[in-house]
Amino acid sequence: PSQAVSLSVASRSSPRLQSETTNLLIRGALLFSVGVFLALVLNLLQVQRNVTLFPPDVISSIFSSAWWVPPCCGTASAMIGLLYPCIDSHLGEPHKFKREWSSVMRCVAVFVGINHASAKVDFANNVQLSLTLAALSVGLWWTFDRSRSGFGLGVSIALLATLATQLLVYNGVFQYTSPDFLYIRSWLPCIFFAGVITMGNIGRQLALYEYKFIQEKTHQD
């Protein structure tokens, strides 16, 4: 009898595990697609203003973007978007602040606006631009997130991304015009931070939508 019970439990858990894996892959694919799209649009702004310069031999895709930039940004977006709800669940602190798609869309719009400001708005010097973008990025977190885990992850990932960018520029993969923070612009960590918060919010909203869908399906069954 005990063996029969264990087989019954295993048979019920197997489809559930497959469903969770499928949902995880779907969320990852959606986050990857969003990351690729934002990378193409935002990198176009930077290239048009000559903020970033790629060697001619690596410019081989649409929107004058190096081919490896969109896939890298998409992969990072998927990892961040999946990590945020996972950390929330691990900490036992579900994120409940402004959990609706309209808020997420406004967050994306503000993130694009911050990138637009970094490429289009002319400041007296990079210090003023960096301070302004830092204030806007923290304001984005305060307006659409306000979680300690979100802020901590945002800062940590932004620092790692900045370090990775420094290494890429050092090895001649691409370059920034008028660098003032070693090999890059000093405002770049602010852009990374805002991007992490934005993708984290999208990932949390997708996870919430999936949870509600599963709950409704379970209730119907």
C-alpha cells in the first residue's frame, strides 16, 4: 500500500513539475525577448549620439549594433527577471508594491526616458549628468519597487555589469567617447541599476500572473 501511495504521489507531482518547468521557460523567453528589444532601441540612441563606438568589423546587425549586444542583454534580462521573484520567495517577503501591468509599463517608460536623457540631454559636465541620472534611478526604485532586496540586487548587479563593461572596453571590444570613470562614462552604473529594477519588476509581474493563473486553474480542477 505504501508503495502504491508513493507511486500515486509521484504521478501527480510529475505533471506539476513539468508544468512549472514549462512556465519557467516561457517566462525566461519573454524576459529574453524584452531584453533584446530594449537593447536594440537603447543602443541605437547611444550609437546615434556617438556615446558608444564599435569597431567597423563588429557592426554586423540591424540598428548599427554589435551582434553580441542584444543576446547578452536578453540573457541578463532573463536571469534578472527570474531571480527577483525567486529571491522574494526565498526571503519570504512577497513584493506587493504596485503590482499591476500599468505600473510596470510606466517603469519601462521611465527607464527608457533615463536612457534617452543620458544620450540626448547636454549637461555642463559628466558629474552633473551622473548625479542627475543617479537621482532619477533611485527615484525609479522608490516609485516602482521600494524593496530592500530589489535595491540590494540592483546595486550588486550594476556594480558587476560596470566591471564587466570596463573589461570589455579595456580589451578593445568597443569604447566610450570622453570616458571619465576609468574606461567608461561615470553615469553607466546608474543606467545598469535602473535596468535591473525595470527587469526585476517585469519578472515579478510575470511570476504573479503565472501564480494567479495556476491558482485559478487549480480551483477549477
